[in-house]
Amino acid sequence: MLGGYLGPLAIIGLTILPAAVVAGVAGRLVRISFLLTLPIAISVVLVSVFTRAGETVLFTIGPFDATAEGVDFAGQTLVRLFAISTAIGLFGLTTDPRAFVFDLERRRLSPRFAFVALATLEAVPAMVERAAVIQAAQRARGLDTEGSVRARLRGVMPLVGPVILSSLTEVEERSLALEVRAFGRPGRRHLLWWIPDSGAQLTVRILAIGALVVATVLRVTGNLDGLP
């Protein structure tokens, strides 16, 4: 909502990175956020720099003109993307998915939606771990999955099938386990554990939501257009 360079950089430097330092995950956060942002960043730079109209042409490559306005727009988009990726990365590195889902359910979210949220958060790490186990098993049986690029690509196809089938099997087993534990029982469940929620945390959340509302109003009314 803030836009420009100053707003996203202030969010990163004053809130996200200090929190990551306190949590002890600053190095991992920067590395993971950079890797997550890089593919989109390359696309944004290429599209914005060479296709955005502008009066100041920096250089020309074939039929495409790189404009200063395109570079400026790409830079603003990149700092926004990095702010988003670092915020999401900090959440992922410091929040236990099960604790997050339990707290959502404690706040009267439907157990079925809570289960979907938990499955979504755990899907990618579980598939990566499962793929590593299957790859190690196939390597022990003589499959060449290392070395040249051709060998690595050849080892991908035997990996895809077992990963997908094992994922489907796990979903079925988890569904049966949930039904055995009366997951589909109507009515509200009584949770035996919840996340401690201090007054300071509640205050920070209220202030953050208030700041978002104010920034949204200022953006809609055009009062943030001049922000550097």
C-alpha cells in the first residue's frame, strides 16, 4: 500500500529484519527470500524495463527500448516483492504450522478449513522430504541421479511417480486417521492446548491492522502518490 522505495524498505529494515535477528533466522530468511524472489524479479525487470513506455531511453536492444521510467517501476516492484517474500518467509521460519492452525480453530475457524490450511502449509516441505527419501532409495538401487545434467534429468522421471503416489497414499491414511478420531463429528471441539497470547502481542496486531487501514485509505485518496 505504501509503494515507492521508502515504504517497503522501512518495513523490511524496521520490522522484518529486526524480528528475524531476534528469532535467529536472519541469514536463512535473506537467503530464502532472495531465492524465492529471483525468478519473478528477472521477469519483472525484463518486462518493465523493455516494454514500459517512457521519455528517457537509456539504451536499445533490437526493437526494445530500455527506459528510465521502466527501470524505476521495476525497482519499486522489486522492493515490494522482497518485502512480501521476507514477511512470508519470516512467518514460515518462526511459526509452527500446527500451532498456527490450532490457534485458528481456537478462534472458531471450521476444523475442516483448519485442516486444509495445515495440509497446504505442510505440503511442500513434506513432498521435498519424501522426494529426498525416494531419491536416496533409488540411488541405493543403482539409479544414477548425480553427475551430468543429462543424468539428473533422466533421474527426475522415476522420481515423479513414487512421489505423487506416496502423497496420495498419505492423504488417504491421514483422512482415515482423522475419521477414526471423530474429526467429522458435528459441534465445536474442545482443544486442550493453545498458544499463549500476551497483551503486548495483541497491541502489536491492533496497531498493524490500524496502520494497514490508514495506508489503504491514504492510497485510495491519492495522498501516497508522492511518496519516494
